[in-house]
Amino acid sequence: MIIADLAVAAASLILGISFFFGKPSLIFVYFILFIIALGETFHKPALQATIPQLVPEGESTKAGGLGQMVSSVCAMAGPMLGALLMSITSLQYIMLVDIVGAILAVSLLSMVKISRNTAIQSERPRIIEDMKQGIRAIRENKLLMRMFFRFL
């Protein structure tokens, strides 16, 4: 997660600097936005995977719900805050807010102790057996059988 946050901070810093020196090309902006989205793509699943390690057993549902609530509030309030900042200041300084946020996230993450789990040994995938079981379940349920052939 730290590497993803550092990548987002570095990409935001590069984009912010490019806005200080003039208008960057659209292709450059798209490339930087791609890097930022790539960092977020790795960050979010890693965050979800660490929740069971950080919260007490039995509280993971509550923690997951709180995490989703915070994510939803950010998704709703973020554009409004962005519009407010755009009316007050320029894009260069707004990029600095993004960079400060990423640096804050990295510094907080570096203080959290996350243990490394070894891979959970699972049984070998049984794709054919699972497919047979699914077909058997469809055959045994007449309603599912009708729906299955109607939508084919």
C-alpha cells in the first residue's frame, strides 16, 4: 500500500509541477492519470485485505461497513470540495493538496504494523466437478431449468 501511495504522490507531484511550468499536453495528463489510477487499483484491494489483521475478530463487518461509509462520503464530498477549491485557488495548489494527502497516508501507513501471512493452502481447483455440480443443481430445480433454456 505504501508503494501505491508513493506512486500516486509522485505522479501527482509531476503533474503539479508540469502545471506550474505551463500547460502540459493532454496525452501527458492522461498518462499521469493512468499512473494514479493504477496506484489506486493496487491500494484498494490491499487495504481491504489488511482490515481483518487490524481489527479484532468479530468486528470486521463493522470495520468494513465503516470503511465503505467513509469511501461513500469521500466520493460524494470530494467533487464538492474540489469545486470549492477550484473557485478559491488554482489547479497547481489543488495538486499540492493531493500530494500532502498521499504523504500523510504514507506516513500513517508506515506506523502501522502489518504482519506477513503465508499463503493459505487450499485444495486444488476442481473446475469440472464444480461445473457438474452446477448443472446437477439446475436439472433438479424445474424453475431454474425453464429459465436456463428460455434465456439461451
